[in-house]
Amino acid sequence: MISTTTLNYSVEQIVKSFGGAKALSGVSMSVSSGEVHCLAGENGSGKSTLIKIMAGVHSPDSGVIRLADKEFARLSPREAVQEGVQVIFQDFSLLPNLTAAENIALPTYIYENSKFISKKATLKIAQEAIDLIGVDIDISLPVTELSIASKQLIAIARATNLGVKMLFMDEPTTALTRKEINRLFEVINQIKARGVATVFVSHKIDEIQEICNTITVLRNGEVVADGLMKDFGPKEISQAMTGQDVLTTRITPPLKPNVQKVLEVSGITAMPAFSDISFSIAPGEILGVTGLLGSGRTELAEAIFGKYQIESGEIKVNGVKMP
Ligand SMILES: Nc1ncnc2c1ncn2[C@@H]1O[C@H](COP(=O)(O)OP(=O)(O)O)[C@@H](O)[C@H]1O
Ligand SMILES: [Mg+2]
């Protein structure tokens, strides 16, 4: 069941300290139904603290929380859930010993104070929730057997099942591949079309621009920019997050083409880890090697250091072929 009634949620002048350190110093933010609101900011800027306050996990030191037509000095997790606020934390808070279906349905049983739980009813509740967000996952599997992306979708299905009106997602794309991010964005757009407000926490500018309508940028616990996404370009977002002008000139490496390379790797192969890898590095260069988990980055580095056996190809250090 996804609610179709609208919800406005705002916080005003929220202050929160941990010990002597101020995490938030007077933050205001407002979110409405059908909006994907980006909460952006560098690490440590206060994003997680703010959403924990809005979800009733932390109490603010001062400030006002306005949820629907009610005003709170602090919110309990139960009050937040009753108003339709759900959070998907970075660990998803799923119960590892239960199946995906049980994870989705259990809170509904608890919420409804049900005395009887049948396997059939559980599967029905969970399948409906999964169908509603339009994904295909085997819900009879224990959650430990699901990928990170699927676990996240199970957490979203659970939230929508609890009548979510406002969904907070804390850095949801961190551990996902580009394909999984696309699927997540499709789901976010679907629940958006049903009138749910989503607060999308991120510091990745391309993703923010792709999925969000509105934005609040935090820096050192303060709002440094907010407004409509269309009024912000990548430069403005980056500048707001860092407080620094963005360097737009392309840096060309100060290299001479005939300089002696420090490392030359030609066509090295070590199946199944990698095959036919070639690159070279000159003095003063920094070479980045990137790829998804399991793509062979580690084995490549180990092979260059002689720890991982290569089958063919050659490695030269300062022009000298390595044995
Ligand atoms: N439970 C906590 N105890 C002490 N300090 C905390 C706690 N949670 C957050 N902080 C501090 O508050 C600041 C903001 O953190 P956080 O809200 O996690 O930032 P973000 O999510 O933007 O990375 C940081 O300096 C962090 O160290
Ligand atoms: Mg955080």
C-alpha cells in the first residue's frame, strides 16, 4: 500500500552537537510529496545526522520539526513511521536469517498486531510489494543469498508496504554497479509518480542531476545552497559542496614522448583474472587503474609485483625485462 495523500515535511533551524562537536548548526529543509530531493554535501557535512533527526533516530538540541500538520521538538521513530516516514540506511537493516518475503512482510504483521503468520500470506504480501515497485527478485530466498542491490530493493519494498509517504535513502548508490543504479532510479521514479517524497543523500554530482528535482547542499553542518535542481549545474553543486572554485582547465601531463618509462607492461595475461593488458608509466605520472569488484585489478597489481604468475606478455622496469 503506497499512500496517495500528500505530505509536507520541513525542519527549521535544527542544531545538533555530539559532545563538543557541532554536526548541524541551524539547518532548515523542506520536502513535499512527489519530489526527489537531493541532500548533498561532502563527507562529514551532516547529511546522515539530519536524516536521522528527521526519522526520529536522533533528537535535535534545538529547532522545529514540522511533519504534516503537526509540530515536534523531537520525533520518536514510532511517530515518524506513523506519519509515513521510512529510512533506508546504508546497511538496509534486514534480518539476515529470514527470507526476503519474511523481511518485507514482518513489519506489516507487527504494525497490524497480527497473531497469526502464514507462509502463504507472507509470500502474498511480499510479492505484491515487489510487484508494486516493478522488480523481479526471488523472495523465497534468504536475504543473505541476495546481492546488495537486491537487498536494497527488498528494503524499499518493505518501506512501500508500510505506507511510505517520505523515503530517506542514505547514499544508496555507493555499492551499486551502473546497471543496478539504473534499476534503482527506475524504482525511485515509480514511487515518485505515486506521490512519495524521496530524500536522496549523495555526493555524486552526475547522479544528483539525473534523479533529483530539488536540492539542499550542506557544508560543515550548514545549508550553503538550496533550490530547484534545474538552477544548478555541476560547477555550482561542486562549488557549494567544497566551498572552492572548480578548476575547469584540462591538465596535460608535462611529458616528453621519448622519456624512459619507469614501467612498461605489454600484453600480460593471467587467466581467468585478466588478459592482454598493456600500459606504461613515465616518471612523474600517476596512473589510475579502475574496474568493478572482481574485474582483475588486484591480480593485475599482484602480477606486476611478481606475486601472481603471468602466462604471457612482458613487464619492463626502467627498460629492463623482468624474469
Ligand atoms: N554518533 C555520533 N557521535 C559523534 N559524532 C558524530 C556522530 N554522528 C556524526 N558525528 C559527527 O558529525 C559530523 C557529521 O557527520 P554525518 O552526519 O555522518 O555526516 P555525513 O553523513 O554528511 O558524512 C561529523 O563530524 C561526524 O564525525
Ligand atoms: Mg553519511
